Amino acid sequence: MKFRLYRYSPETGEQPFMQDVELDIEPAGRMLLDALIAIKAQDETLSMRRSCREGVCGSDAVNVNGRNRLACITPLTELKEPVEVRPLPGLPVIRDLVVDMAPFYQQYRSVKPWLINDTPEPEVERLQLPEDRDRLDGAYECILCACCTTACPSFWWNPETFVGPAGLLQAWRFIADSRDEATAARLDNLEDPYRLYRCRGIMNCVDACPKGLNPTAAIGHIKALLVRRRV
Amino acid sequence: MKAITGAHSGTGSWLLQRATAVLLALALPGLAVYVLAALPVDFAGWQALFAPQGVRVLLLLAAVALALHAWVGMRDILMDYVRPTGVRLALLLAVIVVLAGSVVWLAAVLWRPA
């Protein structure tokens, strides 16, 4: 199979370039990550991130033929040759396929992605009705791979001010949680021309999410709450 | 670290853009059909088309909605692409002048004494 890989190593002083790689691999039943690992076995200078190799850890998000995907759950048979593999767009490249996730994590942290509840803890756990728990479906499954946020043009333009789809989906996950008591403060935190309203409904995030989640819908729920609070 | 917080604004302009979009979606096809149905017209016929007070009011309302809609959109574009505050302020002002000027101009044309 033919591959084109984005190569960059800062200490050589060279500009980033695309490297053509020919790999003898049977595509049937194999994922892109298998191919990348095989290429790395041939040329150990190739840098990438991977861990669980089954779409749970979110480490190996890369841009494949123009789409952000997890290499470990992208079947080789689905891909058109030459398979062009680049680092995630919109984040600084550290080396080859490895990007600096700091801008992404900073926005994630800014929505306080944890349960805020000042009521004294009960004897056992904080209980939740099954219906309340159902509201978290489609919001809690995010693995923070950054496929969505780095596919979002609004995030490319405003990475330091726009929370981005992943962060906003997590913001909604805690707003929607019946055990969370900080809804008003969370809405205050988001009501901002940049933090929330840079979302123009492009929906690249929905297209990119390898877990099939819908950040645009979550952003719509947040906007609906803000409108209800206002009018 | 400085606490990150929202500016407590943005919902209003987002709502305004949605509301004016609905108004435009209703008014523009209506006005277009009204004008197209009367074609071809000479100048007198064209003037007669806009003689009814209701048509003038609807047209002016649509123009105001369009200006408000365009204001939110232009502001979004400038927020994305123009970073220096001074340049951005100057351009925002220019957008206001053009949009407000166009609406006032349209009103003057519509209610010009024959």
C-alpha cells in the first residue's frame, strides 16, 4: 500500500515535508494504526501517539485523507491510496504526527469539567433518576481525542478564545447532570461572543467525531438554556 | 491563573440574527413575488407598485431586518479576521454607517413626495 506521511522534526531545521512510503501489508482486517506501527518498525524516526489501539483512549487522532479520525479504528480497506496521514490541523506540531494538545486542554479545563455540588455528601452515593441519567447519553462518551475541535474552523481562527466543540460538549454534559448545582455559573462562563457564540453551526465536529457524538446539538441545548434565561 | 469567564453577552445578537432570518424568510419571497408578478413595468407602474402604505412599511421593515442581520454577520466576520482593535473598530463603524445609511436612504426614497 502507498502512504504519504507528514514528516517534521524541529531540530534538523528543515521545513515539514510529505514522505512517500510503500508498505507491504494486507489491508483486509487491518487498521491504519497497524500500518503506521509497521512503518515505524521500518523507520523508527517516525513519531506518533497511540495507546489502547481500540478507539477508547483517543491518543492516535490523525488527519487521514483530509478527515480527522482515530488511526486504530480506521480500516485500511476504507482508504484511498496514497493514504495521506497528517497531524491534527489547528494545533502546533511537535514532531511528525504528534501535536501539542495544550490549547485544546486549556479550553477543556476552562469549562470546569467536574461535578460541582456543595450539598453535604449523603451516606451512600448521590442518586439519580434513570431519566436524569439518560440525559447524559451522547455527552459523557467523549474520549477527548480532539478530532472535532481540530476540525472546527472557528477553533482554527480563535483557539485561545473559542471553547471548541469538545469543550462545549463537556460543558453541556455537566449542565445536563441532575447532580450538578452550578448551572447558572456554567452558563455565565459560556455566555460570551467568543467562548460559545463563535460556533457558526458548521458541523464539522459532528462529521469528525469517531464516537458518533453530536457537539452541535449540545451547543444548541446550551443556547436554548441561555435564551430561556434571558427572555 | 486568571479566572476565565464569559462577557455576559452574545445571546442577544445571536437571537437577533435568528429572529431577523425568520422575518426575511417570510418577507423577501413575498416581496419578490409581488414585484415579479407585475413585470414588465414602466417607471409609472414601478412607482404605483410601491404606492400602497403597507408595501412601503413591509419593505422598510425587511430592510431594517436585513441591516440588523447583516450587522451581526459582519461583526462576526470582523471578529474572526481583523485582530487590531483600532482597525476593527473603524471597520465596525464603517459597517454601521453603510447599513444605517442604506436604511435611511431607502426610507427617504420610499416616502419621497411624488
